[in-house]
Amino acid sequence: SHTGFFVFDMEKMIEFYTRIFGFHVNDKADDGRMVFLSADPKDHHQFIMFKGRTSKPGDTHFGHVAFRVRDMAMLRDIGKRLKQDPDVTDMRTCTHGNAWSIYFLDPEGNQA
């Protein structure tokens, strides 16, 4: 029910995922090395970011991350925000038969 990965720029990534997906910061480690985010009030966290990414930009960091949305209107709204974001690259849509998806690279090149 959650995923987590290391980031280079914690503040930039928090701003991106809260603005695009509507996540809220629910908790942080006292030393700021971990941030817990969720869009669902019943979940303490759906997404965790850790400071200290060591892979080089452009290196494969992980396969991808996926989020479930409540309906097609929400997916379209997220798609509009993604299209307007200058840090989003390689955006493409796909229908899998049982799901509709928007794939893109986030500000640090992670595939979502």
C-alpha cells in the first residue's frame, strides 16, 4: 500500500508530488531524512521519500511507481497538471484494457 525511494532534492520532490497528485505531508523524521506523504486520510503514508540518493541523474533508480485515482476526471486533472509542469518529461498515455495510465518522468527522472 505504499512505495518509497531516495531523492536528491527533498523539497523539490515534496512540492512536485503534493502539487501534482494532491499528497499531503503527514509525517517527517526529526532529522528530515524521511518524509511520509498520503492522499488518503486513512493511510499514514502511501509514499515515502528518503534523502540521500546516490545514483547519478539518468541512471535507473527503480522501475516505476503507480497510484490509483478515484475516477477518470481525476486522471484527466492530473494529466493537465503534468502537461503544464516544465520538470515533467517523456509523458505518454496508455490504455491497458483494465486501466488507463499516464506515464512520465518526474523532476529527478523517476518513471511514474
